[in-house]
Amino acid sequence: MKEVYVEEYEVGYQTLALLPHADMIYQAKAVELDRTVYVAQPCIKIIEYACLSGGSSFNGRRDAVLFHTGFQKRVPVPLSISHRICAFPTQSPHIHECAWIFSQHLKKVSEIEGKDSPPKQKKKPHSRVHFSTGKHLDLNVSKHVLDKQMTRASHCMSLFAKL
């Protein structure tokens, strides 16, 4: 798979996920259909720019979703209604470790065994996100949370398409 390094990134229909990346320069990793893009911006800045490009601020989109759905935490963000692009956070969006999953290519979520952890510690929940392209990502988020986020994103897109 091709790897690209850029200063700024523009979300598009080809975007599958934005992941935090532990690097001094490249703070985010955008997973696309046919390449991986390392970006010198945190995920939240990329999402905020995508919102502005779509005609509203991040807070404006978030407030609209809150108003219409009542969702309070990990609110999905419709980035482009006409292109059916919606992203949802895996945790609080302002935490650097937050990943963003783009629902337009999401097929299903499955549970996987937790990675090796000391016997007395509770295992972190691990899930595998499967995309319609055949790609998958393993995340330290429970299947339950991701399933709920997937449903919320679908609800948002259906709701906003009717407005």
C-alpha cells in the first residue's frame, strides 16, 4: 500500500478512518481505499477543517446533531450530506487517542481477543472494524461502543438527508 506524508489533509469519500499517530511531526494517519496518508495535524483539526469545508463549524454540526437526536457523547459528525460522509469518534474527540471512523465504507464490527496483558489486569476491549473494501482495523474500543456508534452515524445520515 502506498504511503504519503503531508502537512494538511482533506477528508473525502475515499477516507476510511483517521487514527492518532505517535510521531513528533505526523500526528494523524488517514487510512484510505488505496493508500495511507500521514498528516502533520491532529485528527480533530482534520475533522474541524472538513466541517468548515462542508459549510459549518465542528461545534455547529455537533450542536445540530445534539438538537435533532439528543446524543450527548461521542457524537457522530455529518461532514457531507450530499456525499454521504459521516464520521464518528471512538472516544471524546478532544483526546489525542481518539480515532474517527467514516461510516460510508463500514461493513461490520467484530470482537477479537484482547492482546496479551498481565493476568491481574482487566483486558482492554478489542474490536475489528471491517470495511466494504476488505480492509480492517483493530481498535482498543469495545464492539458494543462501535456498534452503537455505527447505528448513530446511520441515523444521523438518514435524518440529515431528509432536512
